[in-house]
Amino acid sequence: MARKLSIMDSGWLMMETRETPMHVGGLALFAIPEDAPSDYMESVYRFMVEVDGVCRPFSQKIQSRLPGRLDAAWVEDRNFDIDYHVRHSALPRPGRVRELLALVSRLHAQRLDPGRPLWESYLIEGLEGNRFALYTKMHHSMVDGMAGMHLMQSRMASSADENLPAPWSGEWDKRKKPRKKSVAVAAKAGVLDGAGSVRRGAGQLVDLLRLPKDSNVKTIYRAPKTVLNRRVTGARRFAAQSWSLPRIKAAAKKHNGTVNDIFLAMCGGAMRRYLETLDALPAEPLVAQVPVSLRSADQAEGGGNAITTVQVSLATHIASPLGRLVAIQESMQAVKTRLGEMQKSDIDAYTVMTNMPLSLGQVTGLSGRVSPMFNLVISNVPGPKDTLYFNGAELLASYPVSLVLHGYALNITVVSYKDSLEFGVIGCRDTLPHIQRFLDYFEASLAELE
């Protein structure tokens, strides 16, 4: 039975072009078991492709007949080809992380086939240190980045001896617990309250737009135009690195803040350094668009998008690291307070209104040519605290690989795993030079807060 996409999910299909593929991904690094046989990597690949059917959402493709995919719906792919979606690759010697990131940069730049289920997974061997990697990408209309990470990680084992099916195996459909259906009364109430939600959501946006432009409280169209806000090409560059979570927590405790405060301060400091090297630092602070998940981790299997977005000042106009942190904390606290006072339906309406201009800008080609709504996207995704395993191999690190848009050429996303914060930076390599330098700038920005 066809399942029609929501307005938000359809938007990702409408915005996609050759220059702006609308998929998100993850790069996971694993340790090959010490007692692994010589054909271990081949056995991992067989584990990935020899599955008993394919579960949703991995088994579904887009069906659409109208222009602009206005009628897009998910349907089962009756001719599903697992060998197309799961691929086996190897790095050239010496198999450094540098070669791995270069490969992921190229793979992430390639669009998914719109005639097939919108995901691919690459098993990559030959990584130095007796390791291998798994790079998986899924279309944003299929699942948002936060849910995608949770979905993949929730289907990994908690011990090397635990046997779980591959993440896309049809076995997972058999393990699903039935969901409680909403009662008709609740549905009717939701319809009746729709107009009120739109009115209240619009009121929130108007209130924010009335605030002084130099306030630390931000909303859309309060960002300066920078080198980040140009048109992009289809070329990508990906950089990734891990930071100690206890170290970041210590800095947060020292400044009476949170891990997210320090993460945003690292981003703000890194952006200031990067733009200074290009002699392109604006007098006004950069504004980050920050996605906020509206669902719990166990709801990730449902697919689709369940996020809102807020705007936060990175205080890049402030030279003092401590002053910058205080301004970021004030900006983030205002966001938390406002969201806490809103009902879920009001947040949904507010999300549509604040993101509609983004979609229209991408579809009409205006993005990157007019004033930006914000400067870049920054996400913080909470991850597992315990060690995970994939077919007996220990997960060492898990790096998020997000997307960029016309007018928004950079994305910074982190995922926590055990005692680490895993940074993934993706950008348009033709629009922004030397993206890998952000890793040094993150370190310098953390060090000055310690």
C-alpha cells in the first residue's frame, strides 16, 4: 500500500539537484577481531547481503507521477536488488584515514538512484590499524539525520557474541512491536486545533523578528552574507575527528555550561579563525541553524522527518573566547525557553513557516544569490554510551556525514559515542577551501576554554 510523504519529507525531493544531493550518511570504523580468519571481510560482506528479505524503510522506493513529485509516496520495491545497495570496496595502500575520507567525499557527492530505494551501504576494507569502515547514506526524505544514526546504531549488538541481523534484514520487521493507533477523538482534536497552531506558530515568528538585530536571540534572516553563503557545486570534502567527551565536560563544568554550549563555542571559535584566514570575517555574528529532534530514539524505525530547527548566534564578532561562550549560552537558553513554552502542534507549524523560504529558495534558484536565512547548519546528535558491535567487530568511532545546500556550503555535525564526541564536517570543496583546517581550529577553540 502506498504511503504518501509528508510536506517536509517531499521538500527534500523537490530541492534535490545534481549540485545538491539530499542524502545524509554515517561513517563507522570497526576493529577486525584479533582471531579473525583470512576471509573475515568476505564473511562480513556475505552477512550484509545474504538476508531474509528487506525491512522498511530500506525496502521502499518513491512512486510519483506529477511534476515536482507533488504526489510522491513510498511503495515496496518488487524488484529489490541487494547487491546494488550493498557494495564492497577497498582503500589503496597505505590505507590511511586520509584515503578513507577522500573516498567518502567522492561517494557522498554522488546522487542516489531515484528509481530505487534511496539508500546505499559500502563495506570498505584495507584501513590501517587492522580496521575496516562502513559508509551508509540515506535520502533525507527517507529519514532525518538524527533518526538515521539512531536506526543504524540500534541494530548493532551490545557484545561480540550477540547475533543480530543486518540493519536492513527483513528479520527486523518480525521483531517490531505493534504501535498503538491514535484514537479518532485525538485526530479530530488535531484537525480542529490546526488553525490555532498556525496562528500561534506565526506569532512566535513575528515576536522573534521584532527583536533588535544585534540581540543574541536569533531567528531566520538575521545572518550576514559570507563566503559560506554562495552557490555550490556537486563536489564535496569531508573531514572527521574525535574529541574526548570527559575533556569537553570538564570545560563545561568550569564555565557552568553544558556539553552543547562548549560544542557550539568550539564551532564559533573555529568559524572565526577560518574566516579570519580568508580575510572574510563579518562584523555581525554568524547564525547557525540547529536541528532539534522531536522524537525519541525508539521512534527512528518509522522513517521520515521529525525535527524542528532553531537559530543560534555563534558570536563570531566577539574576540574573547569567554565572552563568545556567554553570548552563545544566552542565545541557546532563549531557544530552549521558547520551545519549552510551545505545544508540539505549534512547533510543527512554526517549523513549516521558518523552513518554507529555504525550500522555495532552493527550488527557484534564489538561494546563494540573495540574503541568507542563516549561515550554516550545526547539529549535535546524542549517541550510545556503551560499546557496540557489528557482526562481532567492535565499533570504534561513528562520524556523521550530512549535506550542504545552495547558499549554505558548510555543515558541522557531531555524534556522541561512549567517551568521545565525533565531529563530521562536510562542505563544498569548490566554494570553501581547506575544510580540513577546521579540525585544528576546533582544537584551538577548546583549548582556550580549558
